[in-house]
Amino acid sequence: MDLALWEYAALVLAGIVAGFINVMAGGGSIITVPIMMFLGVPGPVANGTNRLPIVAQNISACLTYLRHGVPELRLVLSLAVCAVPGAIAGALLGVTISVEAFNIVLAGVMALVLILIMTNAGSQESNVTLKPSRKRLLAGHGLMVLAGFWGGFIQIGMGFILLPILHRVLGLSLVTANIHKVFIILLYTLSALFVFGNQLELLWWIGGVMAVGNGMGGWLGARLTLSGGEPVIRALVIIAIAVMIVKLIWFT
């Protein structure tokens, strides 16, 4: 693929925004996968290539968090280990799905994410970490296998899946849950990227260009909080999702 200069700039900019959103909450892949598809990349290939910028943004964020200490480190590692087998199974499904089927699935997922964003579903205010019971730990680790499957398959919307598990099921504070989310996504995405890289001809250079932006966005997201710009960002994301749903259903 030969891209114009503005298209390279669009990839980097999309990466910055997506990396920031992913680290702060989740849903950044709702930007990066569609923009690659708009540039002519087939859905499954865009889905696989998207794992490279995700790895970059989470490495950047993880390095930042490690400098300040990671709460409940043993817990985050055990949760990540549980997510890896699910991610591998999900990625194996992701490499076999047809372009048409992927577009339909993506449109459905984006519609669900759109509803979640517009209704603020799953928002919580608690920043107090509770010590999880044995029952909560078992439930959290079991759900992490399923979450890993979705992350390996399509990744989009993982923040909306992981944060409720970490916050509601395991009782972690929002701050701790957000930190854990970044480490979990990094570890299972590496395994998913290995599967996609071996099964599909990924566009590594496009992923690399976007990874530059995602790394910057991840660095910013690990240090900043989403304040006055949240309404504008939500509005832009809602518009972008709605446009992409229309394209996937009627203009593919």
C-alpha cells in the first residue's frame, strides 16, 4: 500500500488518541481498526495489525506505572496468565473469519460500544480497594479467560469488559483496576500478536507507524486524567462510531 503524507499523519494522530483513550478507560481500538479499514486494509488484517500499536501503548504505560509501583502485582500476573489461553483461542478464530463476517461482527460490537458510551454504562465512583474473597478471586480469574478470548478475537471494547471484572467482581479501586488492565492487555496481546503474525500477512509498517502514536498516547494517558475534554471526546467518538457502522453495513 502506498500512502500519502496526510494518511501517515492520520495514522499517527489516530494512534495518539487511541493510546490515550485505551490507557485512561478503553475503546481506543474503535478508532485504529476502522481507520486502517478506511485506508483499504481488509478487516481481519487490520484486526491483527492493530495488536502492534496496542503492545506499544501498553509497554509505554506499564513502564510508567512500574516506576511508581504496581499494587497487587501477584494478582495482576495471575489474572494475565488466565487471559492468555483465551486470547490465543480468540486469535485463532480471528484469523479464520471472513472479511464479510468480520465487518458484521465489528458493526455489532461498535453499536454496543456506542450504547455503552451514550448511557455511561458501567461507570463507578469508588476508589477504595476491597480485599477480594476466595469466591470473588475464582470468579474474577474465570471471567478473565473469557475476557482474554474476546481480546484475542477482536480487542475492541476490552476496557468495558476488564474494568467491571476488576472493579466490581474483584473489588479493586478504579485506579488499581486501570493499572491492572494495562498489564493484562499487554501480556495477552503479545500472545495474540504471535498468532496473527504467523497466520496472516500483517502490515507491520502500518502498525509501526500507528504504534508511534499509540506509544505517545499511552505515555500521556498514564500521567493525565480526562477532565474538561471528556464531553468533546465522547461526542467525536460517538459520531465516528455511527459513521463507521453505516459504512460497514451499507457500503462494504
